[in-house]
Amino acid sequence: MGRRISGRVTAIYFCLLLVSTTVHSFYLPGVAPRDFQRGDELQVKVNKLSSTKTQLPYDFYYLKYCKPKKIMNVAENLGEVLRGDRIENSIYTVSMHHNATWCLMKCPHLLGSLKHTHTHTSGLLCVYVGTGVQILVMTLVTMMFALLGFLSPSNRGGLMTAMVLLWVFMGLFAGYSSARLYKMFKGTEWKRNTLKTAFMFPGILFAVFFVLNALIWGEKSSGAVPFGTMFALVCLWFGISVPLVFVGSYLGFKKPAIEDPVKTNKIPRQIAEQAWYMKPMFSILIGGILPFGAVFIELFFILTSIWLNQFYYIFGFLFIVFVILIITCAEITIVLCYFQLCSEDYHWWWRAYLTAGSSALYLFLYSIFYFFTKLEITKLVSGILYFGYMLIASYAFFVLTGTIGFCACFWFVRKIYSSVKID
């Protein structure tokens, strides 16, 4: 067309609240109220294409995309005609069903938000989601054992041993989850995806741990992990965890691909200019505050037990805090994802992960505060060890909370779009 035109469709917002079998009402400013009964067909209308560069509106079907066989103009009022609005019919319709609790819709363009980013999302997201599921299951099982008294604090090292062994055997869940998501993205290099799932996160942790352990060796401290133990960890990793990741990946790829609940557009739509408070960086940083607040108090006692050589006994309360953390991560991510979709930004995949995962940043910042206010470490190597191990803990916390947020958001988006019935 010789100029850049951003498609701007008059947004149709509505929230349907169905109590029992009766549809009460909803109101869209600027549109005359109408009554609808259960089973009635809702006609989705489109408006115009406009550009802030040219100030010249164009007919919505000027680009000849999703054009119905017969175009019918529907003038709502004189003011819309004078403003250059062209209300026309769309090929999309929506039926109101009795079993729908509510739905979200913004004309056809948001229906594409479910799948537009499939081709723009790398396999890295699948790897991190699979690893996060592995950490989540390991943490839940460990806490259940501790809650039932199988991992008494008096048994030194029992908790850490259980976590390592459970991590190794939970590789099955990592491979399965990563493969299921990767297949939904229509990925073809499943072996590479499986290798990344098996080696990326534990490889980073092992590298940092090896460097820190070398520093301890240099100080001739008894806290250094012996070579034999390091070799045993590598054997557990390569001998059990990696094969289980491949088994889980094989089982995941054998399953049918997860299908989208609605048909989506093949061509990504241009994203509208976002308000400052909907910018990715701001919303991501805001989203991490509440999950961190859920564990803030308990974090003090955990750090005290680790760095001040105190025993930690209250696993029951810790389990409750962990459940609250899961709920908080899910809720804040869903709310911010809803606002993001309402602002016509469909790139929600990574943002959902980072929104909850940003709580790890606050955890690391708190560890810095704790270091300078509660500890009396003066030796350089000891300080490096502290921040090195807290970096590992923050990284694991990022993968855990990010996966929780992503899974909750993934369920939410599929739920709301499965309520939209497209004819």
C-alpha cells in the first residue's frame, strides 16, 4: 500500500455471566443495549483500518483478509458514520452456551493470540517448563516425606540426599512435559530438545557447584566435596536422570499433540502500542513481588537454618507456605495475562513464565540484604561461596515459580478460548 497501516478494529469487549440458565446482561459503551437469550447467535462486527501516520481510515476488508461472501453495513448511529466508522459483518459468530461461565473476546484478532507465538517461541521455553515440572514434583514429594517424619532434621544430610535422589528419578516428568509442549509447538528436533532438558539446568548448576567446590578445596576446608562423591553425582546424572528424561520424552512424543481450542490466523497481527504500565519489563517486575511476599517470612528461617547452623523443624508450616506460593504465582500470572490480552498483546508465553519467575530476583536481593544485616562473613572466599550458593537457589526458584506461572496461564488461556464457539 506504500505506507504502513496498522489494523485497528473496533474492539468488542464483553463478559458473559451465566447464572443458572439465564443470561442477565452486559453493556458496551457506544453500542445500543440488546437482549440475548441462551442459544442466540451473536454477530461479531468489524470496523476500520486506521493509521496514526496518515489519519486516513480504510475499509476493514481493504486488505481482502477473512472477507465474507456478502458484506453488509450496519450503521449504529449518525455519529459513527460522521467519524468514518464502517460497521460491517464478520465471518465469525459466537453461540452462547449453558455450560459457559464466562468468556473473553476481542474480535477475530485475539483469537489468534493462542497460537501466533508458536513459531516465535524457541524450544528453550519447553526445556525450562520441563525442568520446572521436575523441580516441582521433587519439592512436593520431599516436603511430603518431611511432613510425615521420614526426613528428620536430626538425620544430618537426609534431606539433601532425598532431594538429590528424587531429582534424579523425576527426570521422567521433565522429559514428558518438555516433549508434550515441544510437540504442540510442532517442533521436529525432539532429540535436541531432550538433550537440552537433560543437560541444561543440571549442567549450569554442576558448573557453578564445581567452581565453588574448587574454592573450598583451595582453602583446604573439610567442606569440600570429595572427588569420589562428585563422580557419584555425575554417575547418577548420566546413568539415571538422563535415560529417564529420554524415556519421558519418548512417552510424551507418542501422545497426540495438544490441539488449540479454536482456529487461529496464520499471519501474526501487528501489536498495538502498549501503555507504560503494560510494558513487559514493568509488568514482569511487578508480578514477582507477591510470590516473593508469600515466602518472605519463611525465607528468613530457612536462611538462618542454612547459614547459622540451626535446625529447621517446621515442615508442616513450610508445606502450607509452598501451597500459598503456588496459588499466588498462578493468580498473579493469570491476572496480568488477562490484562495483556485485553491490550491486544498476544505474546504471553514467555511473559507468563517471567512474571512469576521474577520473584527469584527479589529472593536474590533479599539474600544480599540478609548477608549484610545478619551474617558476619569477612573472608572473601566465604562471601563468594554464600552468593554462589544463593545464586543457585535463586536460579532454581526462578525455574520453579516460572513454570507454575506458565502452566497456570496456559490453562487459563485454553479455558477462556474453549468457551468461544466459532462457526
